[in-house]
Amino acid sequence: MQKSALLAAIQREIHSHDLTHFVDDPPSIAQGGRGVVITGCSRCRKRFGTVSQFIDHLTHDVLPPLIDKLSTEGNGAAPTGK
């Protein structure tokens, strides 16, 4: 895999995660339920409240599986340095 393709894939994955909020089940009180709004990654539904915890989420939870997936693509070959 070329470096440019690897970088693009990593950037797409990182941009799909965010430090925002999500509604815990059942729906929040604002939506007529009894659930609460949780600060964290809305894609993963992982709870955290600081930028440092978000960075840890990206580096520990998001990037390792992505790199494993990308390194096995292309007939099981590891990414090349091109």
C-alpha cells in the first residue's frame, strides 16, 4: 500500500470519530425518555469528557485495529514505504 493511500485511510478513520455527545438508551429527557446525554465519541458510543481521553481513544482504540486491517489488505502484504 502506498503511503498516500495509507495516510488517506487513516485520516478518514480519524475524522469519523469525534468528541461530542450521544444519547444513552433509553432516549434523553429532551426526547421524551429517561436516558441521559453522554459526552464522548458518538460513533463508538464510548464515554469520556476530555481531549486527552479522546486522543487516548484514537491512539489505543481506533488506530491499532485500523493498522492491522490495512496491513493485511493487498494479499496479506504489509504496507510498503512508497
